[in-house]
Amino acid sequence: MRRRTRHRRALLPAFAVTALLLAAGCSSPAPHAERPAAGHGQDVRATDGPTDHRLTVAAAPAPAATATATAGPAGSGRRAHKTKLTISSYDGRTRRAVISKGQATTGTSKPPSASPASPASPASPTSATPSPASSAAPHEAVVGDVIASAPAPGAPHGLLAKVTKVIGETDQGTQVQTEPAALNAVLGDDTAKGTVPVDPSSFAVDKLLPDVKVSWSKAGDVHVGPKGATVPLGSLRLDVGAEVPTSKDAPVSATASVSGFVQVAPQVDFSYGGSGTDAAPGSAYLGVSGDWSSGWAVKGRAAAATGTPLRIPFAKLHADPVLQVGPVPVVVNLDLTCYVQISADGHVTVDVQQSLKGDFKAGGTFGVAKGWTPVSSADMKSTPVRASLTTAGSVKTALGAEASVGLYGTVGVTADLAPYLRGEASGTVTATSDTGTRAEGTWGVYGGVDLSGTLRLQLSIFGTPVFQRSVPLGSLHREWKLAGGSLGS
């Protein structure tokens, strides 16, 4: 009984103090409180508590075209938050933007993301009635604001910019002068890490050869491609067939051709490690990875026209997936160029076919101690379906892809993934009237993969120190024997 009484007495002072604080908070404004600038809303963070600074990384929900986030100048206390502001127009040459506002965003008990219909329609960004807060502050942005926007008119790859001057009001909104900003200006001391698949239907495909077929599929029985083509969910497939040059002395019957397919399920890998030293993040990573399948066949006596490898691009692909990193829309720019490459001396006649499956990863990682360092890996296995060579000589074919990944229109990482098939034959060929033609020697067919690339200066968009030069990813090379035998066998 005494314990219970003492416990109750101990609670009373704490309760009284709490009640007094609550009363004071309700009756007077908090000290040093600032009214947010027009267009600034509630600080929306993907946290479970006040000390949890981990942000979720996911594909931005539709409509991504209306997604924007802003943060105040350093030291202002205004962290990144979702906003109803939109970029009505942007001039990349002058770096002037016009910022408009749909429905006003004010501090409420619900975050803006709670209502899927909350973003304003891009067709009528100023249709909403201004709130009293926006009337008190006529401009939609103030000097020092950092704005992160999904793709917008004049900024098809998204925009990450700092307002340096408010020029004035126009019919479309507030016109401002901007300069490039870095991600640490909006992400601050938060952390984020995630891998997001790229929707295959979001790629714009430019066919560079006439005989290129594109296939993809995603959930909901949505499918594009030739009738009967089967493509795993989330994968993009390109089939190609092309004639390749032959040697000048080759007979007409020795025409050379290549045919095959590339199937890839690309993913964007992103991480940010919070504030480190000198306002730079403690860590960062940007890269591209995914599952890879390909198969191709080469026939005839191929030859490179000048003795150097002949590269034939057959399709270019581009997508601007938007990652939702907490409240911030991070626009990733992904480009793929698929190609066939032939390196041959025109002396060997080949009939080879190969299938290959595996995965790959290429990117750059940042740490305070080492700065930016490359990351590259490829784990692939192949199966020869058919392989034969005749006469002495060599041939090497690749069916690969060049990839580049960047943020807000700046290329950060380039990678060249080139699975290949190499054949060589050595020996002698003799012909007599008594014995006819006889070949002596050996031949072999080898599969392999090359992965190379470069880290670019533009990776400083994370807020990291600027490179003095581009950093090569290094060359990853693996090769294995598929088949072999004796000439004439």
C-alpha cells in the first residue's frame, strides 16, 4: 500500500508539469517559430520515430509528373517535404524556372501523401483558390529554396535546383533564377537504400535496324511483342537479325549473318548515407543491375572491314524512372544501346550458336575515406547449342549493351556489358590429286563476358567532392571453353 501511494505521489508532479507545458503551448506561439513560405507544406518523412532517419526507396506512385519536394536554405530548419508546387516551365540555357501552385499545402495532421488525389492536375496548376498563407506570401518560392522535381516542361529529365533570385510573377506563376543543387541539400542527414525495378513499358525504343522486334510484359496480362513471344514479367526483350560484311575473297555462298536476342530486367540501385564531413554524405551509391539472357547465332565467313572490331548498334532505349526517396522524387536517367560486334579475319567459316543467362551489376560507391570507387560484377553461364569452325582463322562476336545511369539529366555511370562468343582454328589445309583436301589442326569455341565502364564527374550531384578526372570501372573479363575438336572432324 505504501509503495502504491509513493508511486502515485511521484506521478503527480510529472503530470502537473506536463499539463503546464501543454497549456503554455496552446496559449502562446512557440519561440523562434517561423511561418513557412508559400507553397511549403508539412515535413513528410518515412520514419517510425523522431530519431529514425531512414527513408524508404520505391518507385514513385502515379502520377509521378506532379511530384515535387522543397527544402529551405541550410540552417533554416525547413527540411525536405512534399509540396503542391509544380515546374510550369524551365529554360536549361538560362536556368530560369516558372513555379506554380495547385491546391495550397499547409501544415495539417495528415501528410500530403495520405490522399492519392492531392497533387494538382498539370493542366490547371493555378486553378485552386489561394489559401490565406499564400496570400500573405505572394511568391511561390524564396531565395535559398532547393526544389526537386519529377520530369516537367523544359526539364524532361527532372530538375534539382536552388533558387538564387525571385524575378517576379507571371501568368503561369513565380519566375525564379536557379543554379544546380546537390542531393545532400534535400536529403540532409537522412539515410536511404533501395533497388527499384524499371517498368519495361516505360522505355522509349529507337530501332536502328529494320529487323528488330521489341517484346515486354508486366502484371495484368499487359503484353507487347510478336505473337507467341514469351517474356518474363518485368523483362524487356529485343530480337535482331542482320547481314555482316564478308571478306573480299569469300565466295558468294559464304555470306555472313548474325541473329539473336537480348532480354534484360534492369534495376536501379540507389543509396545515400546521411551527412558526413564538410556537408558531404557519409556514403552514396548509384548503379544499374539486373537479370540478363541472350542467345545468338553466327554463320558464314565474317570479316571486319578495317581489321578492327565492327560494332553494329541495333536499338537505343531510354527511360526516366522516378524513385520516391522519402518525400523527395529522385529522377534517374537510364539509357541502353544494344549492339552486335564482329571481330574476324575473314578466313574461318563458322556455324555457332550460344545461349547465355546470368546477372550483372555496375556502378559507383562513395565513402569518406576512399572517395568514389567502382563496382562491377557479372555472373553468367552459357550453353553451346551448335558450334563448328572450318579452315584456320579467328572470329569473335558479341551481343551486348552499353548502359548509362545518371540523376536529373547528368550521366554518372557508364557501363559496357558484352557477352561474347569466340572461335579460333589453327593448322594446315593440304590438297593433292591423290588424297583430295585434308585438314590438320584443332579448333575451339569459347564463351565469355567483358564488363567495363567509367565513373563520371557528374556523380558530384550527391554533394560529394568533384572528380579531378573520370574514374574507370576497371575491366572485368571471364572466359570459358564451350566446344572444340580437330579440323576436318
